Amino acid sequence: MNDLELIKRYIEAYNTFDIETMMSTLHPDIAFQNISNGEINAETHGMEAFRTLAEQSKGLFASRKQTITNVETNESQTRIDVTFEAILAVDLPNGLKAGELLQLQGNSEFTFRDGKIVSIVDRA
């Protein structure tokens, strides 16, 4: 499986809340960051920490979908631009309410080791 196929498998699993398939695409040393408005609001290192975050975030959404709109690849990483749409399952501290549609534009940078994703940086 090439890098882009691995990313697509990860995104498809993310969209369907399939945490086991998401985990199967990741290197044991996975590092993850979510950056929103220039600030890191989530960060994990290692499989168990990533799984914990994935399980927690699963409960926030009744549905969610990332759609890849652009792909840029160089020797060390692949960057994708995405649109993100989700229906919230719970009220959020920022005032958004359960049942509301959340729409964002962002990008994700993926790096790879040993045929797996070893780093993900999400920006919105």
C-alpha cells in the first residue's frame, strides 16, 4: 500500500468511526497534533494515547466526514487539504449545540515510517 492509499484508508476509517482500522494504519511511535487557530489543542504520542483520543472524539459527533480536496507529496511527507463536515452529538464549550452542523477547511500533514503513518499534524 502506498502512502496516499494509507492516508485514504485512515480517512475512510475516521469517517466511519472505525478506530481499529485507523489504528492499523499507524506506526507504534505515532505522534499526533491538532492545531486550531495557531494553538495546539490536542497532542498524543504512542498508540494507546492516540486510541484514547480517538475514542473520546468519537463521542463528540453523530456523523463526520473529511473529504480530501488536494494532495501534495514530497520525499518526507504528504499534505492533504480537507473539508470537514460533522453533526455534533454533544454541546461544546464554545457554544455550538448538539445537532448543529460544523463545517471547516483544513489540512493534514502525514509522515511515514516502515509502511505506516508515524506523524499526523491537523490544522484547521
